[in-house]
Amino acid sequence: MTRVLVTGASGYIGLHCIEQLIAEGYEVRGTVRSPSRKKEIEEALTRCGRDLMKLELFEADLLKSNGWDDAVKDCTYVLHVASPFIVGIPKNDDELIKPAVEGTRNVIEAAMKHGVKRVVLTSSVAAITDTHDGKTIYSEEDWTDTDHPKTSAYYKSKALAEKIAWELISNQEGNDKTELSVINPSAVLGPTLTDDIGTSNEFVRQILIGKVPAAPRLHIGFVDVRDVAQAHILAMKSKSAAGERFIISEKEYWFIELCRVLNSAGFKKAPTKVMPNWMVRVFGLFDATTRQMAQLIGNERFTSADKARKLLGWKGRKVEQSILDTATQLKEMGLSK
């Protein structure tokens, strides 16, 4: 039976990957920073009707080399999903960059040591779109400029972590080399499998509870978490995915469009007007979420998933449904007031 390791087993994307892998019949290992997360993972998978006998959990920390050998040994594939993501801007860039880069190094080195066939790395369009050269249409050929003073810590962390992965893979010697595929999702929405809604859905919650008085002039791609998990598994299995990056994004939206979808569905605290750019920056002085958005306001950003559709046969569900599924779940959890 083929065994797959998923790092960040309790995470928003990681747990969806595990759920789908077990549904497809794989034996799965997952890593957690603390054994205290084991119960919530098992309860989530039980609610989904998944066989817990197909799952083993291992304790491993991104910043520590120990633990990864045991987790990776005897695995055919590794999905390296774990990476830090916070709301707002860290006081020190290394809060995000160090665990992202060192965690990727630890996982890739363990995978190569134990002869893993392929690693699928969760990166982000954040590793692609901060080129600071005036472009609005991006592809897998683009890279975020990590030396630019306006590039945020999160964008740097994703680009630098991905670059270290490609560097390690390209420097392998011998005939039996570990392959690498990279998934670069846009903004991820959709239902969580645990009570931990994750950082991504926190943005939606802020809208539902009225913390966003007007929509910032923000234009980005969106994609459902279930479809991001599917993309990882497709990249794991497809021969044509080796050595490739894949943007995973269903549709670009102005933020006001997302807000109006929510408002029309009865979530009346969602704004229907656009906030002037200067006002976004002012609000950002007092609110971490707004400050994070303020770094992206203004220009359109198009991140097509045509490559994934063509090479992987990937398909994403409509973003409007993902938005409503997210909001509905938050309401059921009592988090929309």
C-alpha cells in the first residue's frame, strides 16, 4: 500500500489533504507540533467517515531536525503543507521566514535521504506576484522580489522557502532522485474540518461581524480549500507534474464582489461600498487584518490556473459557492455575530 506523509496535519489545507488521501485508499502519516492536536484530527476524520486505521501521527517541529526521519521513512510521497501564516504583520520578518525556510529544508532533506519519490510543496501565489515591475498578469515563470523593500514578510517567506526547495532538489546526485512539484494557491476559502477556522477564513469572519466597514480596493484570486487539496494529490500522481509549479486559482475577484455575495445572501454586515485607498491605510494603523490588506490595494492581479487545468486535469468549484459555504459554516459555529 502506498504511504503518504502530510506535514501540518491539523492545518486547514493539510487536514483536507489527509481526508482526501484516505478516501482514495492511501495510508497516511501526518505531522503535528503537539500530540494535543491528535484528538481533534481524529474526530474530524471520523465525522467525514474516514478510516482512522489508515492514519499515523508523528510529532515534528519545522524548526527542529529531529522527528522528520521517523515521519518520512518508508513513505513514497510527501506533501509538505505546514508553513506559518498569521493575520497581520509580524514584528520581525524571521517569525515567518525562519520556520518556512528551515522547515522546508528539514522536510526536503529527510525526503531525499529516505528515497521519497516525490515531494509536493505547498507554496503560494505570494511567491509569484510581488514582482514590483508594474505587471498585472502572472504565470508560474514569475517570482516575488524578496529584496524589494515593499515585499512583506509573508511573501518573502513563501518565495524563499520555495527557492530553497528547488535548490536542494536540483543539487541531488545519483540516479534515484526525489522529484518536486509545487502548488501555488491564491487566497483559500471553504469549510474547515475542525473548530479551528484557520487564518484564511478569519478574513471572512471579519467581514461577517462588521469589522470591515467598506471593502478595500483589492483584486486577487480565490480558490476552495477542497480543490487545493485535490491539486496536491493530482500533482503527486501525475507524471507530468515533476519539476513544475502550478498556480491554483479559480477566479479573480475585487474584494467588493466577495462582500456583495455575502450581503446578498443575508449577511448584512458585509459592506457594499468601496473604501478609498487612503482610508484603508489609516484603518491599517489600528487593525492588523486591514494593515495586511493595505499592502495589496490598487492594482488588478490575474493568476491563471490554465497550466494546472491542462497538465493535471484540475477543476475548481465556483468561488461564489466557496464564499457561501465558508460563511454558512462560520454562522453555524456561532462566529458570524
